[in-house]
Amino acid sequence: MTDGKGAKRIHVVDDDAAVLDALGVILRMEGYEVEGFASGDAFVRSIASRAPDCVILDVHMPGRSGLDILRILDKSRYPAPVIVITGQGDIPMAVQAVKSGAVDFLEKPFDVDVLLERVKQAMETPAPPARGGERFNGRDKLTGREIEVLDQVVAGARDKEAALALGISPRTVEAHRKAIMAKLGARTLADLLRIVLSDRSER
């Protein structure tokens, strides 16, 4: 996979040596150049001299966490798209990752083909500009209750927390969330958050 300037470079940041090795092999087989880092600190030290085209970043690591690294990259307007991976993900973490600049969020174990597709999409799709306001594409497709559920999701509430706030069952919250994703064309929670957050101003 080249763009006329050589192979795309991907940096993988994960303290699990097995994950680093496995992702390195998989990505190199697809034609990418890969560099692995066992800690967020090692990665941060490298970015000034070896800027990648994409970053795959684990959340739970010794020292700086993946979310800490994301905040650093966001503040410095680091241009490479970042895909966050974690073995202990939840809705609040996904919300925090996307708000901090991640383009995607995958829970381990993930399907290799899905990861490769997300990596390709991340490098080919420009980040949407923040347009501000309370509207977003597809809002008019949602019911009043779905908008209430969506507000809870964007705020980082888990299904049980959203259910308590709205006076409905967690299963109903889950059903509404799935309906919202279908209506907005979001395949993943990260997709949904990007659709909404790219069109909303910071509250």
C-alpha cells in the first residue's frame, strides 16, 4: 500500500509484546512500515523525528495511559489519525477517546480484517471540521426519546446510568442506541460519536 512516496508508516503503541509482534506482522504483510513502542513515553519521544501516517494506541499501559497520550497529541494538533485499542473498554472511555481526538475505538480481541479496514479508512478519510451548533446530519431522523438517549451517550453515560436518568430500562436504552446508530449510518460507537461531536460545539 503506497501513495507514490513509499509505504505508509504505522506506529503501534502497546505494552504487550505479543500484541506488538502480531500487529507488526499483520500490518507489514499489508505493505505498511511498522514501528512498535512498548510505552507511551517512548512513543512521545519519537514523534518529532519519525512522524507516522497512523497510530494504533493501547489505553492501559504503565506510565502515561493511551488517553494521556491522546490529550498530548490533541493539544499539539498532531496530524496522524489515532485508533485506540483496549481490552477493557466501555462507553465513557470511548467517549473520552473520541473527544480527545481518536478517530476510532476497538475492543480486544478484534477481528484482523476489521482492524485493517479501520486503518485504511483512518488514513483515507480526512477528519471532519468542527461546525459547532446543536444540529448534526440526521438529527431530524431521530425521535425525541432517541435524542435524549443520544445526549446521555455523548455525555459518557453507561446504559444503566442513562436508564436511571431517563426513567427507562437499560435494555430500552440499548435498543434506542442501536436504532440511533442505524438511522445515522454509524457502524460503531466511535462512528456515532464522530457524527455528533463533529457538528456540536463544546458545551
